[in-house]
Amino acid sequence: MAFKITIGRRIGSGFTALIILTLFAFGLTMLTIRQSKEINDEITTNYTPSVDALRDLNVLVINSKMLVYNWVNIQGESEDKPKLKKLIYDDFPLLRDRVNLLAANWSIEEKGTIDAMFTMVNKLFDDVKYIMRTLNKFESYEDPEIKFDMNVRVLDENGEINQQTRIILEQLQQLIGDKQRTATQKIAEMDKSFSRLQYVVVALGITLPVGGILIALFTVLSIVKPVNELKNILQKMRRGVMPNYQIKKRNDEIGEMSVALSGLVDALQMTTQFAREVGSGNFDSHYEPLSDEDTLGHALLKMRMDLAENERMLEQKVEERTAEVVRQKQEIEQQKVKMEVLFNHVTDSIKYAKRIQEAILPPDRLFKELLHQSFVYYKPKDIVSGDFYWIEKHGDKVLFAAVDCTGHGVPGAFMSIVGHNQLKQVVSKIDNPQPSVILDALSRGVMDSLHQNFDDSTAKDGMDLSLCALNMKTNELEFAGAFNPLYLIRDGELQEIKANKFPIGVFLGKEAKNFTNHKISVQKGDVIYIFSDGYADQFGGPKGKKFMANQFRNLLIKIHKEDMETQKQILDTTLETWRSNEEQVDDVLVMGVRI
């Protein structure tokens, strides 16, 4: 007995299809979410922390090179020496344990690479420890043999320290790149999984409601319309009129009634009509061959199928490509708009901050009015700066300062505003200002503003500066400094008036000390320079090294007889030539005054 597709089975099949599609969408969604969660967990717990840890190791190795360089070059006590000891004995073991813990989830090859790298780092730090033990007192710096050995090891470009550091950094960069590429691949896998899910959800979101409507419509039409057709045919046949179309066969109750009428349809008329419909592009028209030997009928069916399939494939390709192009264009335009808005907001905010900062800086005319022969060379690293300069007349004295706040960019700019306000408040409250008294009060004011105390201070939060008070009547210059010295050039000889070795504000838990006030009798033709450390610290030159203070002093001696504006231009040209393609590392500030 042939299987009969009854009306009830038609309805049941339609709703069963909807249920299957719904369950399929739910299952695919849960599978994609689980896979994406696994990939995300792997990225957040392994790849990203691994890249961060390797970058920290990269920075640690670079810092060790700089600190051991300073150890060899600087005799006596230096703030960099405790840093080097802490880096080797405290920071490196902690970072090594952190990397090894993460490496437990790495591949065997990556584990071998990091083990070999730590072996090289241990060897490097053993050499550094040897240098630290050798240069552990002042006399060792005076020993020519020791000095020569240390210079070969550390200062020589091909020395042991530089070679080991270079090899370690090259391998670290390669390993970081591998981990970053792996993380990028995992993210791409997760994005691809979500993209597939998105397509399926969109397709099902359209298919399910449309399918429900079609099933309901099909249920009504599959019963009511065929019954009406049969009724009309029977009524025409009663009047002797033959129908000009053939009813579609159905394997249900209505189909059984239609079988008796289907033989009355003229086969030739049906074939002719079918050929016309196919020729006009109507591939949905119904046709059934008269028999298995009906060559023309089968040829027409094959032609209809081929034409319909070709048209369907072409339409599908056009729709898919059009939809993809439109989607990609929309995504690109949306991302572009977002990036432009974000960039403009950030840039506008920083530029506004720059206008605020420029408003606190004294105008050029005030310098020319109070110090006739002077210049200010001011070159921020970013749009806003952590350096600022200041000048004010107080009785017979002209007070001027070059200030270097902690950091640069936006953080440094905030600190510069704090420092400028405190400096003006302090000077306004002192009748006969001495630079040392001003700096003592300024340090207390900064600590109060930043809510600092000496018990829990762990960072340098404050300012380095040089402050001068020039009495134009008595030709007496008073100076006090926090880290930054004063250079006085007289008759071609440079004198350095040293600053105190502690900053304005709390510094690494050290108790506050009073600043020293220096008094100097100046003469006509003397040239005074105060500055921040940005100029001497700039990397560049043929070997990518710092400009250094000694070269900076020689440059000032060379140009001090030039007029002040020419000196400013030479300083700028020299710095830019030295920097070349290197990035500016810090804000630059140099002030010059000729008596």
C-alpha cells in the first residue's frame, strides 16, 4: 500500500520542521557560546598574561642594561644603584616565577625557548653581579685595570653585557611575536564562530516566522482552494465545458477526487501550454509526462530544471555578494565614524588642556622686560608638558625657575599646574624671598596638595627644579635646586652650582630636608643656565645613546658668546640633529640669562 500524505500529515510535517529548526538554532547557539568561552578563557588566562609577562621581562632586561651602565659611570652613591639591586634580587625572581607559571600551558617548543632564555638572563645577571661586587667602593673606580675591564664589559658596544642583552631581547621579541600571533588566531577563530552563528540566527529568525505564516497559509489553501476548484470543474463539466487546465495531483483525500478529472485534460494542450510557460520563465508551472516514453515531456522537464537551477544559482550569488558588500561597507563606515569621534574627543580635550597650561606660562614680553638678555627653549614631548618655566619680580629681585614635574604628557601637565599654583602662593606670602626658603615651603605645599606622607611613600611624586633670585642692583644671584643644578659661564669657564639631591615633595619614603641657599656675585657678561634633564637624556646620535650632561655642558660653553636668540636656535638644531629618527623621550626646557 502506497504511503499517503494526508492533510493531517502535511500539517504535522510543517510544525515538525519548525520545531527542528528551533532546536537546531538553540543547539548551535549553545555550542558556539561554549566554544567561544573556551577560546576566551584561553586568551585571558594564558595568551594575554603571557604576552604581558614577556613584555615586562623585555623592559626589565632593558632597564638592567641602563642601570649597570650608570653603575659603571657614576662613582659613589646614586639612586640607580639601589634600583639595580632591587631589579636583580627582587623583581627578576618574581617575574621569572610568574613567567614559569604561565609557561606550564605553553607548547614544548615554547617551554624550551623560555628555559634557554632564562639561562641566558641568569648568565647576564651573574655578570652584572660581578660588576656590582667589583665596583662596590670609591677606590675601585680609580683602579685603571678595573676601570678598563668594566668599560670593555659594559660600555663597549660589543662587550659581554651589550651582546648578551641584544641576544636576549631579540629572542624575547620573537617569542612575544609568536604569542601575539597565536592570540590573534584564537580571537579570529572566536570571531569566525560568532559570524557563523550570526548568519544562522538571522536566517532562522527570518525563516521561522515566515515558515509559520506559510504553513498556516498552506494549510488553509491546501484544503479550501482545491475543493473550490473541484466544484468549479464539476459545474463546468455539467454544462459540457471542458477545463483549460489540469489539476495538480495530490496524495491525500482531495487528490483522490482529482484523479478522476485529470484524464480529461488534453495532453497536447498541456504540453503546449507548459512549453509556453517555460519559455516565458515561469519555472513553477506544473507538468507531468504522459508516459515513460514521452521524450518531449521529459526533455521539457529537464530543460525547466536546468534553467531554473541556473537562474536560482545566479540570483543567489548576486544576492550573497551584494549583501556581503553592503554589510562590509556599513561596518567600515561605522568603525570609521566611531574612530573619528573618539580621536576628535581625545585630541580636543588635550588641546584644551594645552591652552590651560599655556595660560599659566609667563609671556615672552615679561622675560624681555625683566631679563633683557634671555631665552627660553621649551619643547614638550607631547601636546601638553610636565615641564614649565616661571618668572616674577619681587622688590629688587627677579625670581625665575625651570621646573620638571613627575612624568610628561597629561599626568605631567596636571602636576605642573599644581606646582605653578603652589609656587605663586608661596612667593606671595614671603616678604624677602630666598630660593631655599621658597623651595622648603613649596615642598610642604606640594605634599599637602597631594596628601603625601613619609611613612607610605613608594614613588617619586613631585618636582625637580632650579630657582634663582637675581638682584639687579647688587649683582647678587641666589640659587637653590632640587636635583637640577645651575651652570654659570664666566670668561669661557663653566662653574656648576650643585643642587640638593632630593626633590620637591615626598621621595621614596625619605624624610624631608631643608634646601641649601647659594649666593653668587655675578659680573657683566656672565651667562646663567638652568634646565630640566630632558635635553641631556635624549637618545640619538650614530649609536642611539643619550646626549649626556658632559656633551650638554660643552655645547653651552661653545655657544655662550652668541646672542640669546641664536643660542636658542642652536640648541634646537643640535637636539633635532642628534635625535634624528629617535622618539623624543622627555620634555625639554633650557633657560639662559646674560648679566
